[in-house]
Amino acid sequence: MVAAHAAHSSSSAEWIACLDKRPLERSSEDVDIIFTRLKEVKAFEKFHPNLLHQICLCGYYENLEKGITLFRQGDIGTNWYAVLAGSLDVKVSETSSHQDAVTICTLGIGTAFGESILDNTPRHATIVTRESSELLRIEQKDFKALWEKYRQYMAGLLAPPYGVMETGSNNDRIPDKENTPLIEPHVPLRPANTISKVPSEKILRAGKILRNAILSRAPHMIRDRKYHLKTYRQCCVGTELVDWMLQQTSCVHSRTQAVGMWQVLVEDNVLNHVDQEHHFQDKYLFYRFLDDEHEDAPLPTEEEKKECDEELQDTMLLLSQMGPDAHMRMILRKPLHPLSLDPSTSCCHFHSSQHHTVVLNQKWDSS
């Protein structure tokens, strides 16, 4: 047992030592050692050998302590990352200030992030190591080169607008023999980023409970509304829905959290934007419950009102558990607008190819 552990430690140190070399200094033997290790990593298990080989030539290994900020929301990034070990928190702020950032989900082993470096759009969120973590890092110029060479093959791995948005839980597309993907098309590298076509029973029920609760407690929220000479039938307003949810339960602590909870319903088409946008916003925008898509949708009966009162808190708890992942998928989908940058958060440059164990409170991505 001791001998086996020692052999594993030696093997681990060997491939890290190979990655610590500058790309031009890596021998074919170094690349083989790196390749052998990376093909066992969850993040790369579906990569074709040709693509993985290129990553072995340009990737760097990073060992980061707990509490390291890789980049902040609004930064222009310089690196793409894959998680080899450990985990990282994804934090989002409504004001672009890190002081009020809320953790919406956690990235674990096998996830990857940072493809906004393809077009220099601002980072969607702040990423902070939750614990000691190991990452594979690819610099912007190298990632762009991979994208240019393997664009049609990598699209299935990246979140929109770079990747292909799936339209269901499975992608049964069969590749042409002459255009075989370098990666299997139905296995996303990131968390699922789909918009469901058929609502699940529990989300349908959640939508019905929330609609009935609103009609029972604040019926004025669902009504015909006029905007720019056009009438939108039986709609709610995004900001009012967020306000209402914050008033109903103690398990909702912020507007950002409430947005994620409503996004769960939007993803399953149980709550729909009147112009079919796929993300919920805390703004003066109109949304309609699925039941109200039909003419003369019935009001809740007394029995349904009673059921609503009994089930509302459980429904809120369910949505609060599902909200963070839905919020993250929403962030990955929607186009970004430039965010204001705080000069006090400017970062360290990162150019050394040597193995790094960085110290607390450094920020590791933007120039």
C-alpha cells in the first residue's frame, strides 16, 4: 500500500514537472506523460486524442490555495481553465461590486470556464477557489488558436454564444463519417445549459402554486398591460415578481436569489417572457404564466387556494435549491454589456511558466 502510494505521488509529480516547462521546452516524452494523465481527467475524458495532444502542448498546471480570486465580474480575461481537483465558487453582483456578490453555484472537478476570452467580452461572474484547487490553464492566444483550428468540434463544449445550445436533455445528432467530431457531441463540458421543451411535473406544479398564490394574495399583479400602444394579456412584471417572492418567505435573502428561482420556471416554459427571451430579469419586463397563455384561464378555486397555502413554502424551498444552477445557466446564455471596472481590483500579470502555489488575496487573470 505504501509502495503504491509512493508510486502514485511520483507519477503525479512527474506530469506536473512536465507541465511546468515552457511549451517549446517540452519533449515528446513530456507530452506523452502529460497526455497519459489528462486523458484520465473528467474534464477531458471525451476529447479526441488530437485535440487533447494540442492541449498537452500549451496547457499550464496551477495549484491554488483556498480564497484565491481568479478574476472578477466585468474583468476582461486572459485565460481559460479546467478544474482538475478541488472546487471554486461562482459569485455574481447586481452592482458589479465584489462587496455584495452572492455565490450562485460551485464548479467542481471536470468543469471548465473562461471562453469569453475568445472575443474579450467581460467575465460573467467572479470566480474564487472554495478550497485548495488544481487547474489546467490555457492562455488566450493558445485557446484562440485551438478554437480556430477545431472550431466546429469545440462548439459542443462551450456555452453560448460560442457553443451550440442544446434543445433538450439529449443531443442525438449523428455526425457524418467525413466530419467526425473530436469530442462526443452530447456530453457538455460545462453544467447543462439547455432550455427544456417539456416542463417537468414538479416545475409545472410549482408554477401553478405560485400563480394561484399571486391571484389569491395580490391579484393585481396578473393583468392586461399596455406598452408602446400594444396590449399584453394577463402579464406580470419582472420587478414585481421579485418583490413578491421576497415578501413570501424567509428562505429568499436577495433579489439575485429570487431571479434564479424565477429562472427555474422560465427554463421549463412554465413562466414565459412575452417576447420569448430565455432569461428572467429583475426589470420592467412582462412575463406570463403558462396557464395564462390560454384565453379565459380559470381563477383558483377555494380548494386550490387552500392547497396553495399549504404547499407554498415547500415550493419556495424547492426553487431556492434549484435557483443557483438555473441562474448560472442563464448567465452563460445571455449576451453581456460592458460592466464598470473598479480600478482597485486591477490584477497581477501572470506570465511565468513555473509551478505556482499562489498566496491568499491575489487575483490571477486579467491584465
